[in-house]
Amino acid sequence: RALNPNEPEFHQAVHEVLHSIGPVLERHPEYTENGVLERLIEPERQIIFRVPWKDDDGKLHVNRGYRVQYNSALGPYKGGLRFHPTVNISIMKFLGFEQIFKNALTGQGIGGAKGGANFDPHGRSEAEIMRFCQSFMNELFRHIGEHTDVPAGDIGVGSREIGYMFGMYRKITNRHESGILTGKGIGWGGAQVRTEATGYGAVFFVQSMLAVHGETLEGRRVAVSGSGNVALYAIEKAQQLGARAVTASDSSGYVLDDAGIDLGLLRQIKEVERGRIVEYAKRRPGARFVEKGNVWEVPVDIAVPSATQNELSLESAQMLIANGVRAVAEGANMPSTPEAVGAFQESDVLFAPGKAANAGGVATSALEMSQNASRQRWNFASSEQKLRDIMSDIHDSAFRAAESYGTPGDYVAGANIVGFERVADAMLAQGVI
Ligand code: NDP
């Protein structure tokens, strides 16, 4: 803490992992003897840079860009870029740290990283977004590469932004290197199912947790927060599997639609018009908008928080539990506060941490890298089947690790243990570097 002051999100993420791996360190003294923990907590490289750009009125703005290249023991650095006004080094490091274990869990040979900028895309014109992305890549390009670091999207960065950044990379370097970014458009190197993967994967994870107890999603009521990339496709998959998703939200409030979210309308508003969630309630008979409301007050069987970190408090967890929630799967990164996680674990709620539940996005990004490297294109059905298999493997390995360390059903411990052991073993084998 003395070395990293004023980084509460980073401390929170590290604390959660350290809490889980105590028993692993006892069983494997070689990790401690070789300083694996100390080396793992310190990022291999942190890059901070200036991003100057002009708005449509010719006014100059200067934002701060980041890329935290956290750990490459398992493969090239991999992790998303976030454009949001709250971005700072604490948030970049918490996300990068989590990414190491998440990527290890996928079993695909990718290291952990995160990046972004404290830029607020809301209300910016298409031309302003393009200029910002170009300026951002004008520095980032020198730090990334197919075998070095492969960024992707996150909050505020979708296929539009990836497109502008890819274009700039290609212009600066005179190289069409498909493998330098993932989340590209389908027509120019993107992979089927990448857009849907994080949300779909979180719902597949719920399916696996329920299956252990002989239960299914059929007829269950689902609350999803957010209305971005993860949320939209969590809603879609939940509905395809026979559940009824009844909520969506953004930072202005949430909508409740007891008939089940009309995904076509929601996508039109969010993906095409880039509008606010209140629009949904205006256009959908029977739906209600709750301004600044807490979506977790809605009685549901399944909750999939898919907006941002620390959006689900202890009070929210207690409401969900009192309303009889059966399973919670984190579509977002660290959306539940530590106190909320504690409350879920003390009850009989099935709880899936983001590292495990939202790993489908990065896993499918790794599939995109494979297709780019081999110049192949896999179809939607086979890509979705691969995603389903990966999520099922992540579930099973976390489940088994929790059992083997005497905490059956604790997916937080299980996911941390599996991720940690894979990275720690690679670091041991590669020596003190
Ligand atoms: P998007 O930018 O597509 O959507 C984010 C959604 O969350 C928007 O509805 C946004 O509302 C809402 N939101 C963001 N910040 C806040 C906030 N401070 N308070 C309330 N609502 C907020 O992002 P993604 O869907 O890609 O990402 C969502 C989460 O999932 C993040 O935690 C991300 O790290 C995680 N994740 C994403 C992956 C991916 O593949 N995209 C992979 C793994 C994890 P508004 O527009 O009002 O800000």
C-alpha cells in the first residue's frame, strides 16, 4: 500500500486474490521461496502517455492514456481498452491484475494487460471519436504487436473504436497486421461470436452452476445491469435458453419490463442510435423507467451485473438474497463489493466471480487471434460451440479446485487458485526475470 497509495480498486483486487491463495502457498512453498507473489503484483511495464485531440469547434483537449502490461508468462499481453472519465492508474491496475488470472483460466496462452484513457465518449460526434482514437493509437502503436500485446475493447470501446484504431495502426506502420487488435469487424479480420461472447459466456456459466444442482434457466427471471456490449448479449442468451430477462440499465437509471426485454428495440436504441435507456420505456408499452433507481431491488432468480466495478453493494446483495435470488454471475469486472460477495457466499446463492464468468470475451478474442494467424474464418455455430466448451472447462476447473482445497462451491477461491497456479508455474519455470 505504501508503494501504491491512492489505488483503492487495485488494493481491492489484490486483496481478493491473496485471500484465496493462502492455502496454495502453504501447499507450495516454492512459490514463496521464488518471490512469485511479489513479482506477480508488480506490473512488468506501465505506460502512461499524452493524448491530444481537437473537438469539432477546434478546441484542444489533452487526455491521459494508459497501457499496463501486467504479466506475459503465459503469452502476449492481452486485455481491453477502456474509455471512461473515471479511468486512472488504480482502475487500470485492478483490471490488468484480474486479467492475468482470467486469461490463465481460459487455458489459451495469453498474458494479462489493460489500457485506456480518461476520455468521455458520451455526447462526442463521430468525427471527434475518430480523432481521439487516432491520437490514442499514434502513441500506443509502438508498444503493441501480435507477439507482444494485443488490446481489445472494454467500456466505451466497441467495434467502431477498434476500427478507427486499427486504421491508424495500419497507416502509421504500413502493415495490415490483423493480429494487433481483437474485436475487429467481421469483414476485416474479426471473429464470429466475439461481440456476443462475454454476455453469452456469463449465461453459459450460470447454466453450468445450475446444472450441478440439476437445475436449468428455463422460466427463470433475470436481472441484467448495463446496456452495453456485455449486457445486451447476456440478455439475448438468457432469453434463448428459456429465461426472461426483465431489466437493463445505464448510468441514468434502469428499465423494468416484466414481459421480457425486447432486445431488438434495446439494440436499436443502444447500438444504432446510441441513446439513453429512458428511450426504451418511452417506446415499449408496459415498461417502466426508474430514474437513478437500483436495479437490484427487482425480485429475480438470476442476477448478471454487467455495467461496472462496485455497482452491487452489500445492501443490494441483501435485497437480492431477501428476494430469493438463486445465482449471481458477474458479467462486469468486480461489480460486487467485497461485502456483497461475502453476503452471497454466506447464503446459498451460487456466485460466479467476473474472472471466471466474463472470461468468454477474452477467450473468443484468443480465437480471433488464432484465425488471424492461420487466415481462417470459422462460422458462428462452431465458434459458439468453442465458447460453450471453454466456459464449461472454466466452470469445471474452478469447481474442482475449490473442492480440492476444502471449499466446495466457492467459485471465487476456485477461479483464483486455478489462475494463480497456472501463472505461478510458468513464472517458476522461466526463472527470476
Ligand atoms: P459498454 O461501454 O459497452 O457498456 C457499459 C454499460 O455500463 C453502459 O450501459 C454504461 O452506461 C454502464 N456503465 C458504465 N459505467 C457506469 C457507471 N459508473 N455507473 C453506471 N453505469 C455504468 O461496456 P462493456 O459492456 O464492454 O463492459 C461492461 C463491463 O464488462 C465492464 O466492467 C467491463 O470491464 C466488463 N467486461 C467487458 C468485456 C467485453 O468483452 N466487452 C469482457 C470482460 C469484461 P452509460 O452509457 O450511462 O455509461
